[in-house]
Amino acid sequence: MIFDDFIKALRQIDDRAFRGVLIRALILTVLPLAVFVYGTSAFMGWILPDQITLPWLGTFQIASSLGAGLGFWAALVLSVFLMIPVASVIVGAFLDRIAEAVEAKHYAHLPRVKGAPFGEVILDSLRFMGLVVLVNLLALLVYLIFAPLAPLIFWGVNGFLLGREYFQLVALRRMPLREANALRRKHIWAIWFTGILMVVPLTIPVVNLIVPILGVATFTHQFHRYWR
């Protein structure tokens, strides 16, 4: 059933509402990344000498190419770790639009709901982003001790956090906090597994750009299935 939820979300990716959100989400994600790459390249070019001379090898012009290369690879590496907290902000900004698009197509019989105030949702998303960063910083020692299992631990920890946040935000559109918590606890293992399914592609550059949108859509289907 979880995979059915994801397939239904994937099939709606060409929906007009999805396309609008996708373009905004891409801009919100790609622009900071481009600024980071450019800034890192410029900084490396500034601190490195214009040329370097090595014994027996001669003189090399390295500053611009090395700076650009370091900036590019640093951005790719950081995108793996930072995309999960960034996804929480994207979700906060576009949650209602995505969920409304899903409900308009698949649950049109339900009345429309008034989403939470935008500022409140963004604030909650920023708090969650801080929690994700803090938890992963605390887990760094675990990642180092169990290095071969680090990806699995990373996926498991962040899958739990992401699943909890996505499902909770979607559920709160339709029910009070107490009922949302009860429904989430009742299906905690399935929600955790769905969270892991979202986290794994979040660690893949480029692919991770569309995952937040598909994640909200998937959890919207999952919520309605459990709510029924």
C-alpha cells in the first residue's frame, strides 16, 4: 500500500499545481547551491596563489580550476547532508498547495480546509530543521564508530524524523493535534518506513530536488488511507 501511495504521487507530478510548486522548489534549492558553488570557487581562487611551483615538476596554474573543482564537489557532498533539513523548509513553504492538489484529484468529496498560517508553518519547519541538524551532529560519533553501517543508520534516524514531520503536518490539516498524534503512533512503523523511502533518494544529487514534493503527496495519500 505504501508503494501505491508513492506511485499515485509520482503519476501526478505533471499536475499543473505540482509543476508550479516544483519550479518554485527548484529555485529555492538550486539558487543557494549555485551561490555556494560560486562563492566557494571565488574564495578558493582568492586564497590560493596564482601558480605553484613543485620540485622537478615545474610551475602550474591551479587557482581557478582547483577552486571551481573544490566548490563543485563540496556542494555535492553538502547537498547529501543538508538536503534533509532543506526539505523541511520546502515542505513548510508548499505543503498546503501540494496537499490541496492531491486532495482535489483523489479526494474531491472532502471539504477544503484552511491551512495553518504561513508564518507558523515556516517557524515550525525551521524548528524541525534545527532538530534534524542537531540530531545528525550528535549522531556523528555513531556514524564514525559504525562506519560500514553509517548509511543505514543515517537513513533510519532521518527516516523517522522526516516521516514524523511530514505525516504530522499533513494530518494537522484535517484533525486536532491529539488525534494526529494518536493516528501517527498507531501507524508508526509504516510511517517510519515511508520516511526512509523518502530519505534514501534525498541523498542522491539532482533526484533529491523533487523528493520533498513527492514526499508530501505520498504522505497525503497515506494519511487519508489511515484516516478512513
